[in-house]
Amino acid sequence: MDKHQSYWKANLRLMSICLSIWFVVSFLFGIILVEPLNNFHLGGYKLGFWFAQQGSIYTFVALVFFYSYRMNKLDKKFGVHEDEEK
Amino acid sequence: MDELKLYTYIAVFGTFGLYFAIAWWARAGSTSEFYVAGGGVHPILNGMAIGADWMSAASFISMAGLIAFLGYGGSVFLMGWTGGYVLLAMLLAPYLRKYGKFTVPEFIGDRYYSNVARVVAVLCLIIASLTYVIGQMKGVGVAFSRFLEVDYGLGLGIGMFVVWVYAVLGGMKGITYTQIAQYCVLIFAYTVPAVFISLHLTGNPIPQIGLGSTLSDGSGVYLLDKLDLVVTDLGFKEYTTAKLGSTLNMFMYTLSLMIGTAGLPHVIMRFFTVPSVKGARSSAGWALIFIAALYTVAPAVGAMARLNLMNTIQPAASETLEYEQRPQWFKNWETTGLLKFEDKNGDGKIQYVADKEKNEMVKVDRDIMVLANPEIANLPNWVIALVAAGGLAAALSTAAGLLLAIASSISHDLLKGVFRPEITERTELTASRVAMTVSILIAGYLGLNPPGFAAGTVALAFGLAASSIFPALMMGIFAKSIGSKAAVAGMLAGIGITLLYIFQHEGIMFIKGTAFLGDMARNWFFGIDPKAFGAVGAFVNFGVAFAVSRIINERPPETIQKMIEDIRIPSGSPAAAIGH
């Protein structure tokens, strides 16, 4: 397998991890499991409600930066980053 | 002139002056500057511009109001309109930036080596963007007529002129730098009243924390618990658990908004303006931070506004506001017709209850919540003036981005790409400016004479983006085997099924009386709202494309395979592209 294919595989793996988290915090915690989670509290927030209106958004922000950070490392590892060639 | 009006004039025309100055400083000289700001905008600044581009009059004015009345059900907008950026950052933006062209239809046309695909994409883009612009123009007209008491049409005209000056003069470069200023205005205008109100209600200045805190009236009761109690007492659904339709509907609604967000061309094209693939990835993160700054405050604004409204009308369980005692803001909004009271039982008191027979607040327009919020909370006049300037910034920045998307697809994709490939850069630039001027005039005309479908525009724009553009782009990057016939079939099927479902409910192009199959129950497809149908359209698009691809056994040519492999890696030098 050549370098570019391994790079793409690594990208897809990272992407599926991130998108799983994306799915869990919004669709799973915020919608599907909202009722059981609402039995727990975070301050005055019911937990499921908090995920739907606050927590999911914070997680999205963290995810995008995490992905960006890890991809920059992958770019370097596989030697496909932009800077050096220009 | 009273004090409030004076402040409002200063805030509104002061910010307009700022936008003009920036536009003059950043005017565009080449097509590259006009379409993608020369590709050299710093990721943080670009993120800010995306934030302003994205947050429209709907986000600024309507969203908190929707949440105030939908409660938990309003979460679909919060998650849907932010979660889409995760998809953009991972699935589209870096690869489209690597491809390095000007417009979204251009990528689709090249990738599927088909002008048909390109034209279909242009049509989706124009319909989605134009319907969206009308909403912004209406927002501008309303803001002017409410806050400066000028005629709606004149307000609209002033708004059109302002956008025309800096969008036509500056293109993407002017728009980007103006949007950065507009972001600062709108986030400041949104946050300041929220901080005041949160401080007043809970003693905590951070609205996101205030919403989860106890009330500062000494009762020790959590704000959300109190709100649940107040609304259920009057027969409304419990605030923190009220669903929007079924769980499945909420799921599909959120998914549709996410996919639609990631597929809206005026957002995607912003990622062409950063200098690198790395920049495209981090730009998405910065954009999301700047958007989250408003979107995490919005639920607090919504809940607190609802509580304030309820407390005003019903200060205590046994005590109801006398109509004659109503506060000034109540009277102000009554004159706009957005708030209406009808004394059904003739006792001179305002009964605001869920029961339609007994409810005397016959109209409480959701859109007034953000605009009236500072007045309801008795905030100083300069805060109210600021909200007016912020609402205008939100509407203008989004309108400019949309107009650029329309103009570039007409001049670059249709004229240069399909009909007259021989025109020079200079002619193309002129054509783009003409196209933008015409689009502004059309949007202004439609804002002045809103067609019946204005209210349904968001559904249409997101439905089209979700069912056609997003799947086409995603397969273009991730599925090498999809060729032009499969892609076009997929797009047409996705658009077809989505429009069919929307129009069957709401009428063809939302014209009343043309809804067909009238004997079918509303939301007949598993209880899914037409506004939440984009995700179904996207699944159909993917399904049809893969099925057609398999049946006709189509393989894209070698050059296209190479192109896809090339966009998957950030490095652009020929040496890196070999190695296969």
C-alpha cells in the first residue's frame, strides 16, 4: 500500500472516531436518550436538556479543533503537508 | 426626536459608515479577489467572517424566540445549525480548498465532467440563495420600520443600497472584511442584553451559566424549574421536555439542518478564501467558536425572555396583569400588530393560557422576543439601539454573502463556464457586478412584494442544499466510483423527492391552494415535518447514485480518478502528486 493510501486510511479512521462522538453527543444524548439522561442534573440543567442546548455545541467546537490538530500531525507524518513545498 | 431614536440613528448609521469605509479600503481588482478575496484571509478572521455570513436575521432575531416557545424542541436548531460545521470541517472544506477553484458548481461540474451536473448545481444554488436573501431583506425592512419608524419600503431601499455599495465594489474581499466588522457588532449587540438579563434574574453575568443557576429572588429555585412550573400552571407544555413532534422527527430535523448547513454554497465558498488546506480546517473551528458564542447564549435568551414575559403578565399565581396597567413595550409592539390582546371574558385582565378558547393573548409573534427583550427587562436605551444595529448587521452580512454566491455562479459558472468561455477576466468581473446588481434588485422587489412562499424559504433552501449539493460534494470526494450519470440521477432524485414532499404539504412554490394529494394526513411520512425532509432527500440521493452506478457499471475516466486522489492530500507540488 502506498503512502497516500495509508494517509487516507488514517484520515478515515480519525474521521470516524470524531463523527462517532459527534453522533453520540447530539443525536444519542440530546435526542434519543434525552429522557433517561434528564434524571441527572448539572446545576439547574437536566442533563439531556443540557446536552441538547449546550453540551453538544461545546463538543462540536472541541471536535473540529481536535480533528484539525491531528490532521496536521498526520500531514507531517506522511509528508503530505503544504508548507515545505512552497 | 426622543433619546432612543437618537441613539438608534447613531448606532445604525455609525455602523453603516464603518462598513463603507472598510469596503473602500478593501475593494477588489481581480476576479480572484472578487470571488475568493485573493485566497489570503487569515483563518481566524475568515472564521469570524463565516460567523457573520452564517448568522442571518433568522439566527439573530428569530431563533431565541423559537426556543422561547418551543423549549426543548427548539434544540433541533441549536444542534442542527452548529453540527453542520463538524461535517463541513471533516467531509468537505479541506478537499474543496485543495481543489482551489472559485465556486461550488465548478467543482461539481469538473468532478462529474458534466455541464449538466454543473447547471443543476447552479439552479439549486440560485433558488436556495435567492429565497434566503428575501428573508434578509424583509428583516432589514422590519428593523428599520420598527426602530427608526421609517417606511418599510424606504428601510428596504436603504438596506439594498448599503449592500450594493460594498458587495459590488469589494466582492468577496470587501464582503469578508465588512463581515468581520459586522460579526463584532452583532455578537456585542446579542450578548450585552443577555448579560444584563442573566445578571438581573440569577445574579450570574454569564448567560450560559445563569440558565443553569438559581433565581436571585432569594427563593433558591432553579430558573429552569421555575419556568417549567410557570408554563405548566397555565397549561403549556413543560419547557425542558417539550418535544418537537416525535423523537424521530427531532432526529431527522436536526440531521436535515446539519446536512443542509454543510451544503449551503454561500458557506462552503468561504473556505476557498483561506491560504491553505490547513487553514481551511482551522477556519471551520474558528467559525464554529464564533457561531457558538451566539448559539450557546440563545437558549438563555429564549428561556429568560419567556420567563420575563410570563412574569409580566402573571406576576403571581393568583394575580393577573390588568390590561390598563400594561407596560410601555407592550403598547409599542401592539401598534406593530405583532402582539395582540382580546379581552374575551371582559374582566379587563390579561389571561395568557394554553387553552385556545380562554387565551386572550391572541397573537404573540415569536420574532419580537429578541427585539423586545431589552425593553421587557427595562434595559437602558443605548442597549435597545445596539440591538437594532446588531439585527441589521446580521441581515446585511448574510445578504451580501448570498448575493456573491449567486453572482459568481451566474458569471463564473453559467457565462464563463458554459455559454461564453472566451470572455476575458475583465468582462467576467463586470458581468459578476451586473449579476449582483440585478440580484439585489430582484431580492429587493421580492422583499417589498413578498411572495406567499417567503415564510417557507428556510425549508426550501435547506432542503435543496441537503438533498442535492451535500451528497454530490461528498460522493465527489469519498466515492471514486461515482460517475456523471449516477451523480446527476442522484441529485435529481434527491431534489425531486424533497420538493415533492414540501410542495405536497405547502403548495407548489408555497402558493396557497396548490397543495396536492390534499386527503393525506400531515407529516404522513413517519411523522416527519416537511422542513425535516432534507435528510430523507439526501439518503435517496446517495441510494439512487450508488444503484445507478452499479447498474450501468460506469467508471469515471482516469483523469478524474487522479483528480480525486490529488484533492485528498494537502500537498500540491507535482512531486507529491506522483508516487502512484
